[in-house]
Amino acid sequence: MHLKTVFGFVGLLSSALARDVVPGAYIAEIKGTTANGFLNKARVSGIKVSHRMTLDQDASIFNGVSFKLEEDTPENRAKISSWREVVKLFPIQIYNSTAPMTEQVVEDVGKIIKRSNWPVDSYPPHVQGGVDKVRAEGLDGQGIKVAIVDTGIDYTHPSLGGGFGPGFKVAVGYDFVGDSYNGRNTPVPDNDPMDCGGHGTHVAGIVAAIDTRFDFTGVAPNVTLGAYKVFGCPSIGTTDDVLISAFTRAVADGADVISASVSSSGGWGEYAWPQAVTRIVEDHGIPCVIGAGNSGSQGLFYASSAADAVGAIGVGYVDPLIVPRIYQTATVFASSGQNALISYYTATLRFPVGQLFELYAPVVDGQISDGCAGLPADSGDISQKIVVMRAGNCPFQDKVDAATEKGALKILLIEDLSSTFSMAIDGFVYVSRAASETNAALLALLSSGGTLSVTFQANPDITLKTSNNLATGGSISTGSSWGPTNRLYQRPHVCAPGGFVLSTSRSALNQGYAILSGSSMATPYISGVVALYLQKARAQNRIVTPAEIRIGLTTTAKALVFNDGTSANFNFLAPVAQQGGGMVDAYKFIYSNTVVDTDFLEFNDTQNFHASISFKITNRGAATANYQLTSIAGATAYTTMENSTIPQTFPPTMVQSYASVSIDPSNLTIKSGQSKRVVVRVVPPIGLDAPRIPVYGGWIKIARDADQDNLKIPYMGIATKIKDATVTNFEQGYPKLTSSLVNNPTDQPVLAWGLVLASGTVRIDVVSVSDPAANDVRIFNADNIIGSVPGYPSYWNPRSPQDQDTQVSWDGTVVKYEGLSPVAVPAGTYKFIYRALKMNGRNETGRDYERWVSPNFVWSLS
Ligand SMILES: *[C@@H]1O[C@H](CO)[C@@H](O)[C@H](O)[C@H]1NC(C)=O
Ligand SMILES: *[C@@H]1O[C@H](CO)[C@@H](O)[C@H](O)[C@H]1NC(C)=O
Ligand SMILES: *[C@@H]1O[C@H](CO)[C@@H](O)[C@H](O)[C@H]1NC(C)=O
Ligand SMILES: *[C@@H]1O[C@H](CO)[C@@H](O)[C@H](O)[C@H]1NC(C)=O
Ligand SMILES: *[C@@H]1O[C@H](CO)[C@@H](O)[C@H](O)[C@H]1NC(C)=O
Ligand SMILES: *[C@@H]1O[C@H](CO)[C@@H](O)[C@H](O)[C@H]1NC(C)=O
């Protein structure tokens, strides 16, 4: 009686549920009863549930209970929803750590850090974000409590205090899930938040490491940490109920800031966890810093949860100016008898050790191929070989596609200094990167003829090398997710160093260190900066709101020029949709004498356009100040491809067509301690291709006293009526009945659908063609249907990732009205009617939905 989801793989195409949820599991938000009261009521009503978690630690954040329905029927769900004790029933969303795209874990790297000679205040990421200057003022986070919601923390690590409990750096914490948790099974909590994945220990070190051996410290090394472990081992997924529990406990433990490098595709802010985050921010006054995701490759409109929560601080990431890399060595043997030593590092999955692999290194024009034009047609069977290609000249994904097209899943990419450092890929591929000298070394071996092969050792020699990142240093990483949200609010707010970050890893790895990349690493950096801010405010007895922090971080950030990841910087500012305010400037954030009362000026689309938005400037300095306001334009980015509804992957097309902005007054004088209001009006850029959903933006620069100090408020808007934009992926043939049904109409019907933009509601209704009288339900005054496919309507659907669809296999039952049990239909001829609600559409009127009718098919009882 339940929905079957079919996972089909076609090359790298994959299918997934519309939303990544735990099948059959729900959170009931309750009032006027307890979790036990709820569970009793379920028992008495004959609804069999297995209890997951009780979420009643603080009713002002969330009062509820999570459970698995033994029979996940619409009827059971509707019955529960109808109880007056139930405020809302949420499906349980699955989240991931804002997953590292690049991981280098090596046992003894601690030993070689010192050789790199990075004294505390010149640690490159700290210099990049202005932390070095704040630390020089004596701020170190002393007295501030930072909650790390992650894979736990290895508190035995000497750089993280060497112990757990009062008096230690990791003073409090809890394991909400147990080691076997995978996001889909039942959590088994315990008291020990020891990290097994390594991710949380890395994140914790970015905030608070103190390693006296190597002069290595985090952003705010004297904070105390709370370790809230929400992932099992391996760390592959956590859920709303677990995250709500962890956040609630962090509040109870007195956290001053909560940091979560965790995300899931979303953008609506409607899942249970983002709802709780909003209450923690708004009702408890605790800033929540959340990774904005690593889906930059997907282009615009790809905000994630819970960075999408109202009030959350969403964090994007910037590539490093100086790249540390831990190289391992391996010997390449030529069949001619010669050999050469190469240095490489693991970028995604490690090559299996101890096995002999043949290398496939096609030479084009005297160089090892870059793979951009595909691999040579005569490559033969390379599925067991390692494909060697040079980096650069095209997106990394093109190289991966070139290899996987030929069935190869192992890639050795030879670096060149001008190529991207970002290696976001879809699919299961082993990738290592070899030092640039490898090109010449392999060419020399190849010139002697024959084949090349390599073996990787378990414990090879290692070296830590640093190089200047000439290609993308200091730019937003191509992997950093873009906004806006599905309600046209901007995420991320601010960015921080997140590419190739060296930090602590588990002590089982010999007190080692690891290099990881992603918004996971930028998030704790911002949390550390917030801790420094709170330390200073506390010393001045000043109460700080989360809004003040969010606004301060966003408006003191440095707007960055665009970089496409493959070549030197462009000469225009990157879109606000990509960078928010831009790169964090910790010093300006903490020491600015001017503050404003808004993080963004969000003008919405042309239909809901705000003709003017006002904000307030407050002079917190000791003297009267003069302010000059000007506007600075960022690039306008198109969401979709030309003449197409399909979103563009990175980099989207950008045009230098700007909004015209008027600021009134643009010159004002404000006395110490006083505030004045300013009104900003924009006229969206003209001459744009509106159906491509242009997102424009820029900054209102507020220069104080001849620019000794300045703030920038980012503004943004959408230069089209978003309700007119197509949300269904009609262009690539969706929705569709799967081909077997088209050829053989009596097969079990499978409907595939996909979204090019998010849709708040997707319906799949069933119409009886052979017996029109059976269609006794009328929807939207438009269609007579026999009922809906169980599981539909589906709410708060994110945009589908590129090349993914959702497949629904129909079992011949329908739900007449939401909440009733599915009933089997008689054998006969049927068709589906699919509907998807447009963005900003009203869900009660059929007019605001896209509609598609399937071909007829036969349902026969088997
Ligand atoms: C910060 O921690 C260091 C190392 O534990 C310690 O020496 C220093 O006194 C601490 N700072 C303050 C203000 O307590
Ligand atoms: C989380 O990430 C891991 C590793 O990348 C992956 O195997 C897993 O499928 C992901 N889980 C979800 C829910 O996205
Ligand atoms: C844009 O307008 C829609 C429709 O009124 C509203 O739901 C949404 O919150 C608005 N977004 C912003 C950023 O103002
Ligand atoms: C888009 O359509 C216009 C008008 O039909 C045409 O001139 C243009 O070449 C098309 N662009 C692309 C990329 O197909
Ligand atoms: C701004 O106003 C101040 C004080 O009225 C005046 O001295 C200054 O010349 C003005 N600046 C500009 C650029 O208009
Ligand atoms: C449907 O519309 C109502 C009223 O505007 C709104 O409260 C609700 O959140 C909407 N639900 C969806 C799934 O869009």
C-alpha cells in the first residue's frame, strides 16, 4: 500500500525522492500533552508507532515527538494531524555534513606543520579574514561557549584540551545517535560525544585548537566547546529530530553561538529543523551559524536547509590564498624498465593500496591530454586503469565525464598552477592530484615506449607543501552554493576561508591533522569570529542580538570580484546571489563604529517589487560623523540557459546590466549615539532576457568621514515575475511515463518528474478513462479525478539537482481526499494528471499550477 521509489541509473543520471526523507518517520509538534500522552493516544487509537525521540526539553523551541509509523498510510497521518494536541506533522528530512569535497588525512602531518613555519598571527586563513588583527587586540574568545553540532569531537586530541567535562575545553556534550546511526535507523544516544568521522574534530579545531607544539591555533582558541554528536560512523546522514534535540540541548547548556556544518537541499525554511532554528534565534537570542552548502555547481536558486531558516546566518566559502597540501609519493614503473617517483594527494576517494594499476595517459600535441575534448576514441577498455589527465582548461566535471564515459572510475589529475582547486563532482570516482612535474616525468617514461603502472603504499612518505593559489586564491569557491531562497531571500550572508583548510583530525591518527574543504570549514570560522565579537561586547556589558551579529557580519564583509575557477579574476564584482556580503572582515565587524539595521535590501521580483526600502544608520562612535552613500553594482546573473528553462550550472551567464539606484539622503551627518533613516529605491536593470530569471544586485556603500571606515549593505532582486517562470522540467521531457509503459501500456505505471525550480506543492492525480463516472472528486474546479497517488501532494519540494528526477511507481491505489486511506481502483484504462505549483503561486487556485496529462495506460490487477 505504499509508494515505491525506483532508483534508475543511466550513466551519471540518478533518480531520487523529491525530498530526502526517512520513509514512514514523522515528527509531531504537540501542545497540551506530553510525548507519552501522545504515544498513549496513538496506542488507544490503534495506530502502531515506534518511538524515535522525545523533543520536549524546551517547549519554547519545540515540543514534540518523533516516531515511525508501522503503517505509513495517509489515513494514519491524517488521524494524527487531526488531533487537537497536534500542531503540525512533519516528515523527517535527512541532512549531511556540508560534506568535504577534498580530504587529506595523513597520520604524521602534525610533525611537518612546524616546518611550514606558520606563526599564529600569520596563519593564512586568519590573515585572509582579518582574525589576525582581532587577536592582536587581545581577543581570544575567553568565556564564550560555542556549540559544535557535528560528528562529535575527539576531545582526547591534545590541541583540543585532552579531555571531556567541566574544566576541559570540550566542557559539555552528548551523543544523540550512537555509532550505528545512518540517518534512517533509530538513534541510540549515549553520553560520549567522541568523534569517529573526523569532520567534527576538524571543525572544532578551526574554532578553538591550541597546539603549543606547532603554534597552531583556531580563530577563538580560548572558548569552551560543546560537542553535540548528530552523525554515526560512518557519518552519512542525520535528521530533523536529532538536530532539534542537539540544538535544544546546546541552548540548555548555555551556548552563546551554535555552529552547524550540516545541510540538505531545501530553500523553503519549512522543514522541522529550520523552524526550530528560527525560534532559537528569535526567542532565545542565540545566533545560529549554518553552512550554506557545497552545491555551487548547480547554479542559482540552490539554497539549503537549515541555512534557509529565517534568522539563521548562512555561510559560503572562499578559496585559500596559500594552499597547503600533503603529498604522498608513489613509484611509476614503465614496462621499459625505467621508473619515476611522483607526488600526489587524494582529492576524493583514496586509491586502493597494494594493487598494481595500469596508467592510461593519452598524449595530445606532445602533452598529456587535459580531457576537455573527451578521451581518444581508440582508448580501448580502460575501466580497470587509472586515467591521467592534466588539470585546467575546462570544468573538472568535464574531465570526470570524459573518463566515466569510457567506464573509468579512477583519475590522476596533474596540477598546473593556474587551474581550479575546486573539485566538486557528482558520482563515485577516485581522484588524486599529482604535482605538476608529473607531466614531464610521465612524458619521459612514455617516450621509451610500452605501458606505465603504479602501486600505492599504505604508509608512503609525505611532505607538506604550500603554494600560492594564483587561480582562485581569495575568491568565492566555485563549490559554494548560490541563493536566493525559494522565497527570494538571499543566502549565504557571508563567506569565510573554506578551501583546503588545515585543522585537527582524530588523535587515533597520531594526533594528526587533516586538510578539508567546503562550507563546513567556513562555518566554524564564522562561529569563532562571532565568539570574538561576543567576548568584546560582554566586556562592555552590552547585550547583543543575533540580528546585530548577522547584520554586522554581512555589512562589514568585503565584496569580491568574480572568479570562474579556471582563470584569473574577472574585473567585476561577483553577484550578491553568490557571495552575500562577501568575505568576512573580522576586524571591521568587531570594531566598526557604524551600524545599520538590515543585513540585505531584498527588492523581490517585479510582481512583488518593493519600490523603496529604508534602513537606519547608527553612529556608535564618540564623535559626530559625516556619511556619504553611494551604490556599487555587482554582476547580474541569469538563472537559466538561453532560450531554456533549465538552470545553468556554474558558471551562470553574467551581464553587466545594472539596476539604477537612488539613495535619499546620500550625504548625512549623524551625532554620536544617534541614528538617521535612509531610503533606497531601485529600478531593475533593463534590456535583460526576463524569462531567464535575471538576479541583480549590488551594495549600498556607507563611507564614514571620507571613507576611513565603511559598510556595505548588499541589495538584490529578481528582474522578472517569478510566478511566470516554468518550474517543471518539461524541456527534458518530464513528466513522463517511463519508456516501458509507452511501449507496453500494461506494465506497472511509473511516472517520472523533475523540477527546474522549486515547487511548494506537486500533485499527481489519477483519472479513470474507462469509467468516467468513477471520477467523483473535483479539484480546482477543473478536473474530475478518482483520487491522488498515495504520498501526493508532495510539499516543499526543492529544485531537482541537474539530471535527477523523481520516479513514482503506481500500485493501483488512490487517496480520494487527503487523509483518507488508499483504495484499490478496478482494472481499466487510466491517466495521470500532474500539477506543480509555481513559485509565489497561491496553492488554492488551479491557475497557479503547471498541468500535464499523461497518455492513457492500462491498470490490470495482477
Ligand atoms: C587563553 O588560553 C591560554 C592557553 O591555555 C592561556 O595561557 C591564557 O591565559 C588564556 N587567556 C585568558 C584570557 O584566560
Ligand atoms: C551523505 O554523504 C555521503 C558521503 O558523501 C553519501 O554517501 C551519502 O549518501 C550522503 N547522504 C545523504 C542523505 O545525502
Ligand atoms: C516576495 O514576495 C512574496 C509574495 O508576496 C513573499 O512571499 C516573499 O516573502 C517575498 N520575499 C521577499 C524577499 O520580500
Ligand atoms: C535564442 O533564440 C533567439 C530567437 O529565436 C535566437 O536568435 C538565438 O540564436 C537563440 N539562442 C540560442 C543559444 O539558441
Ligand atoms: C555633505 O554634507 C556636508 C555637510 O552639509 C558638506 O560639507 C559636504 O560638502 C557634502 N558633501 C557632498 C559630496 O555633497
Ligand atoms: C498553502 O497556502 C496557505 C495560505 O496561503 C499557506 O499558509 C500554506 O503554507 C501553503 N502551503 C503550501 C504547501 O504552499
